[in-house]
Amino acid sequence: MPDIITCFKWAVDEADIRPQASGEVALDRVGYKISEYDRNALEAAAQLKEAHGGSVTAITVATPAAKKGLKDALSRGPDRACFVNDAAFDALEPAQTAALLAGVIRDRLPFDLILCGEGSSDLYAQQVGPRLAQELGIPCVTYVNRITLEGSTLLAERKLEDGIEVVKVELPALVTVLPDINTPRIPGLKDTLEASKKPVQSVGPGEAGGEFPARLQTVALRATSMERRCVRFPADDAGIRELVEALRKSGAIG
Amino acid sequence: MDFRLTEEQELIRANIREFCQQYLDPIAVEIDENSRHPQEVFDRLAEMGFMGMPYPQEYGGAGTDFLTYAMVVEEISRSCAGTGFTFSCHTGLGTGPIYEYGTEEQKQKYLVPLCKGQKWGAFALTEPGAGTDVNAATTVAVADGDEWVINGTKTFISQGTFADIFIVFARTDPAAGPKGISAFIVTKDNPGLKVGEHFRKMGIRCSQTAEIILKDCRVPRSDMLGKEGNGLRMAMASLDNGRIGIAAQAVGILQAALDESLKYASQRIQFNKPIGRQQAIQWMIADMATDLAAARHLTYHAATLKDQGLPYTKEASMAKLFASEAAMRHASKAVQIHGGYGYMKGQKVERLLRDAKITEIYEGTSEAQRMVIAGNVMR
Amino acid sequence: MMAGIWVVAEHADTALELLTPARQVADSLGGPVVAVWLGRQEAPPLFAHGADEVLVCTHGGDDQPLEAQVPVLVAEALQAQPEAILVGASLRGREVAARMAAALGTGLGSSCVALRVRTDGLVEMDRLVFGGRAVQTVVCTTRPQMATVAPRTFSPAPPVEGRSGTVRTLPAPPPSPVTVVERKPKPAVSGDVAGARVVVCVGRGMEREEDLEMARRLADILGGEVGCTRPIAEEYHWLPEHTYIGLSGQQVKPELYIGIGVSGQIQHVIGITDARVIVAINRDEKAPIFEMSDFGIVGDLYQVVPRLVDELTRALGK
């Protein structure tokens, strides 16, 4: 009967990112959603609970405006939510998020297993999961597309570049999941209605224990042009080389 | 008036939208072409608790307000108006009268499976010779011992081919005019009930529309719905409620027309720029967005009045009249924006135009709505 | 005293590529370039490509994952105090880097696509965010400055004859709490155009069904799938219907779309607007697809595609 914590981010909906004429990214008119990969983590937690019992606690670190995300998360299966929030939490870098989560979890939330998405669908730094495991001093298994639980032993299939790596670990542990681990459920009407009745524990920054300085500073955020570039290369060897180089520079190959 | 949705309503809207994108959009062209009822979609909707959603949980519903229900009809219709209609017709006309007028016994027996999506409901009022002029109905019910014996023909009955439970209106007192009509619950397995072939329609082709023939159809007295002679009043009240559903369906069509137009206008290049940069297109889109907002406000307003227990007949008629005519107008504009491609089969805007037309006709034509509205404002 | 730039990689190609920016950073900030070889295979010629010092990990048994090296790397980094650590952004590399950064109490720029050294000694790191819609530039305000770098972001550092240095073997790590039970090599991929990262799309410019092989070769080398325009599936039946892209077919959103012999009719183009990078190869310079492509080559696909395959084979080291 594992006690599971599932972490989620109330993330900017990347589909709402539109380049301004100035090349800046306007973040004042965007919608928010539960980060896509975290939906997979929530679903994995719900499925583990259905199979093994226990409990599921959803946790997020965000500004108070993310309150809306709590109901969304709770409608996807968790029993309760922990809402670590402060107005200053609007641009946390992964080290801060992980430290805050670790502080709160260590003091308040007993657990056997922590589930995270492999990264967030907005910034996709893929750091919070492994950093959180390191902060808590527990084993970490990343990029998992299948979880099997046998008592306190967890078997996981990691999908890596060179194939599948099946690993075994004793709980407590942290697992980050890939999108193909499951198809997240679309909450039914009753799931949404019942989500409002589930308990939410609100935690302020002062209660998370310690300081959480930023170690990474964003110095610029520029929109990539959505207009097609319409660059043409000649149909000779040099042109083809230039094309491959251009593809490499744009990150399209590799 | 404030139509800001609650967090719950926003989540429900987002979820039903995701559901439609995942399960309905991919089959919408096929069910239109083949006039196929997408039962698999409704099985999922039932599993997710959407069927019977505005009715109390004790009867298998979800106990939401009517505004949330209207929003769900709108979102389903945005994806496929035929499916949105089947949903609203079952939930509104096929289920509502039993909730409003049924005895506790009738509710347990019929309402619960209707709300859970285990049984399909249908509303059998229209006759070949009695459309808007409901009082011209000739179907009769004659008392015979513990039973009523019904004879007559009903036409354009939605869900007719597969409904399990029909609410049939028949004249029980030929001398009493409008006060001589009563309602009955007739089940599919009644040997006196024959269902004809489903009609081939211009639009909402996945909705199954059929004629039903009642020949010496015997129903127990306990299956009369509401009071004897009260049928026409019940039918009219049910249609008020149903009109919000049709208005919501038209709002969904309007939204889809706008969605498609915006997408196409930004992608179609003519004269070296997207056609959306032409003022001619911008004006069409501005009008479309404005009428969409107006139609939605009227519809949500009528639903809110109903939720508050206030009279809403006039508002429901206004919402249906405005939304359906706006849907027709702008579905046509959406085809115009798409040019020749918009006229091709398999295009969503082509389907929207065909689907929009019926919203001006059923559950009271635009002319009938104007009669209702005039009757309310000129008294 | 902060000293040196570390390069940490599990793959030979990545190690040699990372030596390129490492050398640039070291030239600006001073200190040696230290290559930390994470791989189980023999290390590539790291000295020849610019490393001043090479550290080699000691691996445990087959049941030990690569990530078991984290405690050793952390201890060594605490000792050596490098100014910056660049880690190859393989999936394992990303976990290793994030855990090292946490243990070292420092910041990490993930999956960077460009690095620049500022005059104040901070390395500006560019990374794609919001599904590729924006570029975020970050700097690390603590030491070591850490970054993971996407494979093939940099060209491999050129070899210099006669360079050599000392190889130091790192101590064996403690047994990992995570143990490997089984390794299954990657199965062959096939079929899903809609979810593919790279889509090679065939249009009517292709003359014969057997020429599809050319498109397949191009897709294979890029780890992608072959799709087509509607006529190829519905009129010619060269490819199954679920592979045609467009208004009534599949909507695709790959990182890279390459249209070969695709003219760019609107019904098709609507299905590819979410592609991040669009490449068109078509004989007709007036073909509408060029208007909505990032990169185009006006030419005979039968001439261009085979040469593109050769060039990509070379560039991707396959």
C-alpha cells in the first residue's frame, strides 16, 4: 500500500506563445495547464493506487494563481493536494523548485514513491525530478515508460537512446515518467465535481525550511520566428551541404 | 450579468473539449457520410457521467446546473453538431419530462437508466399534419380497463430508430382541444409500436430520425406521464428547455465556423499574403465573432434563468432564434472564406452549413420563436 | 581557486564535440580542459582532440547503471573545483548532470544549443523552450557553471598530432541502489507519421513507386517516417491511407518535415503548419511549398535526394 507523491507544474500553455513584432515573448496573455508530462505522472500514480491501494498526494510549487490547477490535478485521481505557494514563485528555476519540494516533503509528507514527469512542457529543463531525489537522498530512476510494483520493490523500464534498460530499486525512490507510459484519463464529470471536496494543504515559503536562492538567471527570452524563413539553396553539392548545416543549426537534426 | 465560468465549469469545458478532439473529431466526417449513430462515443460519455448530467445524483445524474449542461452541448456540437443534438435531445426532451412530471415509480424505472445512459429516450410529439401547429395532432389514446390504447403516426422522431423509451403525446379527450392531450411512456418492446426507416437528411446526419407508428399500442395506466389533459402544457415547457439545447448547439456551430475561418484565413495565401490580411475577410470574421458572443450570452442567460427558477420561455426562444440564424449566416460566410475548398465534401465548413440549417427548424421554427417572443413582449 | 573546464560524456562523438566549446571557454577563462570519460567502451583519442587531462570512470558489474558514477563525479568536482562543467545531453547525461548540480549546489542550463563566454566570465547558454517557440538565454550565477549540451550542437574538435597527457582512473563508485536487471536493444521503429519527429513526405513529383525507397532511406537516416500527399495514397495507392498528410488526413507536427516533389496545395499544407522546420525539394520554382518552407532547394529530386542522403550520412556520422 504505497504512499505516492506526484509532482506537477502549472505551466504556461506553449500553444499560446506568440512572437511579438519586437521578438519578445509576451507572457501576460497566455493560458496555463498542467504540464503535459505531469499528467502522465498523475495517471501513473492513479493506476498504481488502483492496483495496490495506498494514497496519492499531488504537490505543486507555484504562485497563488495556480489554485485553479489544484482542482484539475485532483480530478485526475489524487486523494489530496499540497500547494506550496507564494507570489514570488512566478519564475523559479529548477534548483529552487526542487529545493522547495524537498523542504516540504521532508518535513510533512511521508512517502514511498515520488513520481514526476520527465520534464515540464514549458521550460523542459528535466532537472526537478533528479534534483529532488538528490536533495532527499533517495534513488532516482529517470525516463521510465513502465512501472511494476512488487511489495517494496519497484521494477522500471527506462527508454533510452540505445534501447530499454530494466532496473530494480527498493522504495523509497523517485521515478520520472515518459509520455508513452500511459494515456492520461480525461476526468469524468464526477471526478471534476468531487475534486472540489478533496483536502488541500497550503504551505508558504517560510514553512518550507531554508533558503532557496536562484542559481540560474534568465538573461533573455526571445521568440523563435514563426514566419517561415524561405531560404533557398542551390541544387549542387555546396547547396546541399549548406542545407544540412542550416538544419543542424536550427536543431532539426541531431 | 456575469457569465464568468467557475473553476469547475472551466475544467468541465476543457475536459469535454479534449474528449471531443480525441474521440469525436476523428470520426465526424465518417458518421456524417454514413449517417451513423456513434454509440461508442455515447458509451464513453455515459461512463464519464455526462448523460443525464443536469439531473440529481439520486436519479443517476451528476446534479450540475443547466448552464454547465448547455456548455457541454455547445462543445460537443463544436466538434459534431449531430452528436451534440443527439446528446441534447436525449437529455432535454427524452429525459426531462420524466424528471419534471414523472411519479417516483416512473423515475426509478425510466429516469435512472436514461440518466445513466443505459437507455435512450425520445420525444414523440410531431405528426405528419401537426408540426408547429401542435394542437392539430390526431394521435388518439382511448381508455380500456387498466390500459390506454394509442393509435396514430409520429414523424421526425429523433433517436427514433434506437430509443428505448418514447414519450408519446396523444389526444385523450377529443372535445377538449389543447387541454385534451396527454403524455404516455411507451417502451420499444411494446408490440403496438413500429419504428420506420430512418430518414436521410441534409445535415446532422448522424442523428437518427424516424417515423413511428402506434397501432393499438396498449400502455398501462401507470405509464401515463403527468396529469391527464396536461400533455400540451408539458410539451411546451419541455420545448422551452429543449430550445436552450438547440441554441447551445447553434453556438457550437458558430464557434466551429469561427475556428475554421481563423485557421484558414491565416494559412491560405493569395496575392502573396494570408487572406486574413484582406479587410474583406477581417470584416466577415469580426461579424462572426460578435454574433458568436451575442448568441452565447443569450443562451447562457436563458440557462441561468432556468437555474434560478425564473421564467425563461421568452429568453430561450430569443436565444434559439438568434443563435440558429447567426449559425446559418456565418456557416455560409465560413464556406465563403474557404472559397472553392469550402464547397468540397469532407470539409468541416461544408458540414457546418448543412448542420446549421436544422437549428432554424426543429424544436420550433424561427417563425414559431418569433410568435413566442411577440406573444411575450406584446401582451 | 576555480580551475579548468570539464567535459563529461558517455559517447565518443559527443565527447569530441564538447571539446570544441570547452577549448573556447578555457581560452577565455583559463585553466585546463579536463575530459571525463563516462562510457564503458574505450575512450576516444581525447588528448588529440584537445583535452589536457583525461579522467576515466571505473565501472562496476553489468548490473550497475552509468548513473552510479554520480557520487564519484561529485567528489572529484568538489576536489578539483572546475569553473565549468559541460555534460553531453544524452538521457543518462541529463540525469547525471542534474544530480551533480544538486549535489554541488549549482545551476544547470539544460540541453543548450549555443554557448557564449561573456567578458565577466559567465557563460551564456541558449536553450529552446515552449516547445521550440522561444529561446531562453541563461547564465549560471554559482560555480561550477554547468550545462548539458545537445549532441551535434558543435562540430568535433579537430585532432592535433602529437598531443598527449595523463590519464587518471577515478575510483570505483559505491554500489548503486538502482540495479540493471535487463538491457533490451532498441527495436526497429515503424509507421506512425503523426507522432514522428521527422517526416519525409512524398508528393506527385515522384515518378515511380519503386522510388519510394529513396524517401525511405532519407527517413531512416533521420530516424523519421515516410508520409505522402493525398494522391499518392488515394490515387496511386503507393502508401497506406493513414500516411497521407493534410486537411482530411494526418496533421503532423514534427521537428523536421522534408517535402520531396510536394507542390504545396493548401489541403496538404494545412496538415504541416505545426512542423517546426519545413524543407522543400521541388523542380518547380513556382511551387507554393517554397513560400511556406524554411529551406528549399529548387531542383530535380532524383538528383538532390541521393546527395542529401550522402551528406546527412556524413554529417550524422552514420
